[in-house]
Amino acid sequence: MKNKILFNEFLYLLFILFILHSCSSPGPGLFGKKTPHEQYEKKIIDAGLKETALGDAWLKAAAITLSSPLDVTLPYSETGYFAEDKANGIGFRFKARRGQKLKIILTKKPVENFATYVDLWQPYPAAENRTPKFLLAADTINLSLEYIVNEDTSFIIRVQPELLKAGEYTLRITAGPSLAFPISPKVKSSIISFWGAGRDKGQRKHEGIDILAPKHSPAVASANGEITRVNESELGGKIIFMRPDNASYSLYYAHLDSQLVTEGQQVKAGDVLGLTGNTGNAKFTVSHLHYGIYTNSGAVDPLYFVKNDYKEPAKLSVLLSNLNTWMRSGKSARLYSSQTDDTGFMILDENTLIKPEAATGNQYRVILPDGKKGFVAGNSITSIIKPIKRISLKKALPLLATPDYGGIHKKMMVAGDKINILAAFKDFYFVNEKNNEGWIAKKEL
């Protein structure tokens, strides 16, 4: 009777989702004030799917991915698979610096008929206990985002596919400079002094970065924009200010030997503005460019606006064939809360049942039977195909659906039944018997 009810609910879901997907999807930029994710969420609620187990699970997954994201460090990439038989969703929290440009790209297979929603959020301080602030959403065709970071802070990326759809995906999150480096790439240069360094015997702080370059090296525009000032000052010597297009700040070039632009001139990124030197209060120093960024509230550190430290995510070195299959841990396997944090981990008991959900570098992102998630080294888990041991039951025992004494009884096994012990979790063994998998309390054996 219960199976018939579940089957009828499944048929009902298929019918409703067919109605949803048969409607024309709005194209990019036609969602109005609602994001693609919000549009789909509204469809689920309006269709009555919130009252179904799967529909309710999808809505809960959307909330959990924001409230309990996994911590990752940029650059980050993972490849995974969304199964159609459950409500999926992933959330990652990461840090970025003011002036960086975030690039988030999701590729998927199949490309068609597999809508996936990608949103960028900014969390509030933990003490405020508020839903993160929405920043940006990708449309469901061009699954990519770019975002200029305007303060040192954390971000959350949420990825969630629609219901009853399966497919592969690869997510890439990278960060790099949002502006071009202010010295021509044809010239060898290096940053020799940073933001906040002491000046005038500690009486003031350095409001920018100094870039060492041979005298008369081309100082170039870091972006498209307008030259707003070309003059001289006691400190900066020959200086240039320019305002990048659509920016709320100005770029400052100082200690130039020559100025090659005029006020009001429109320039493109890479155009030569002047030649480096040591004018102003730098007359007794080597030739260099002082580069600063000024907002309405004062100077800000320009380093991450121009620092070219872009890195590719680590190459994948674990097997994708292990994804979404049950595995077990080896001796002293560690479950990390972050894929790069060597301190935040727990030691797993040997043979702990574990399911890899995605692959990243030399690690798997995994989930335990109790729902706890994290990262494990790929070489610390093995297949459960070969049993740990095989035994005959001495008495009748229930095969449980979950590692829980109050779990549902999948079937009653009788004395003499032969079972394979495949893995364990806390007080239970994960076993199979005649193609049936489930749990048995350790103390019963």
C-alpha cells in the first residue's frame, strides 16, 4: 500500500513537472525582479509541489546550501553529478579581496533540458543571524558570472538543478585583478612598497603601491576611462588622475618623468599615459611609479585591483567513476571541513561508509550517512565491492534502512542468512544480503 502511494506521488510529480517544463522559459534578462531560481521556486509552490516530499526537499536544500555552505579557497573547481532521484543543491563559501574580479563558470551535460540555477550571495556577520544578501544570478543559458569585489569579505555561491533532472557539471570559481597592471607588460617591473608602509619617519602611511621600473618606462591606463587631472604637486611630482568608466574611484599615477595625455582625454586600457621617473619627493630614489586608488571616502589599497596572481584550479587526479557510489574509509582517513584547511578535520573510523558527491583536485567532496559533509583525500577511501567479511546470522534480525535503532525495517532476516559486511557507521554495520542493502546494529552480531 505504501509503495502504491509513493508511486502515485511520483506520477503526480512527473505530470506537474511536465506542465512546468512545457511552458516557455523566459530568455536571459526577461526575469524582471525575480531571479531564475526564484521563478522556479514560485512554480514549485504554485503547482502544489511544496506539499510533496520531493518538492519540500528541494526548497529545504535551497535554504540549507545558503545557511550551511562548505568552505573552499580560491581558485576552486569541482566536477560532480546531480542524480534525478533526490533534491540536489550545493553551496560554497569563500573569501575574496577588494578589487578582485570573481569569475564563476558552470558547464553541464546535457546542455539542454537540464536547467541549473547559479546565484552569488554575501553573508552577513554570524551574530546577525540573517539570510545572506543576494548579489547576482546567472541566467540558465549562459551559466557564468563576473563580479567586482568592493570590500574584503566572504561570498557564497549556490548551485541547484531543477527537480527530477540528472546531469554532470563542472563548477569553476576563480579570482584575479579587475584592472590592468599600470606598467607596460613589455617592461620588467615589480612592486617594491605596499599599502600602509611608514613614510616621513612614521608620520604618515603609504597610500598606494610603488612599482619599480626603469626610467622612462610606459605607465599605462589600467582601464578605459577619462583623464581628469594632469598637473604637478610637491609630493607626487608630475601626476595624472584618471576615472575608469562606470567606476566610483579614480586612479592616481605619481613621480612621472613625462605626462603624455591631457585633461578630458578618453583613453583605453593599455594606452600610454606617461613615462616613469622620480619627480616630487622621490627625487632621491630610483625611478618608480606610485600608483593609488581614491574613492569619495579616501584612499584604498590598490594591490588586489592590479596584482596578477591569477591561478588555475588544481587538476583533477581522482576517479570520477567513484562519484555517487558508496565507498569506505581507510585507516586514519580525515574528513576536512574545508578542502585546503589542514587543521579543521575529524579522524574517521576505519571502514566508515562514505559517498563521494564530487571530485576536486586530489580530493572528493563527500557525505556521510548522517548528512555530514566535507572533503577527503582520494587515496584514503576504497570501494565496498569486496566485503570486509562474510558471516551467517545466528538469529533473526531486522535489516534497517538507516543506521538508527528506530529506522524503518526493510526486511526481516532469519537465522542462517549469509550477509556481507561492507562498511560501518558508528554503532552499525552496512551490509548486503541477496541484493538487499541496509544496516544491522553491531551489538546484535
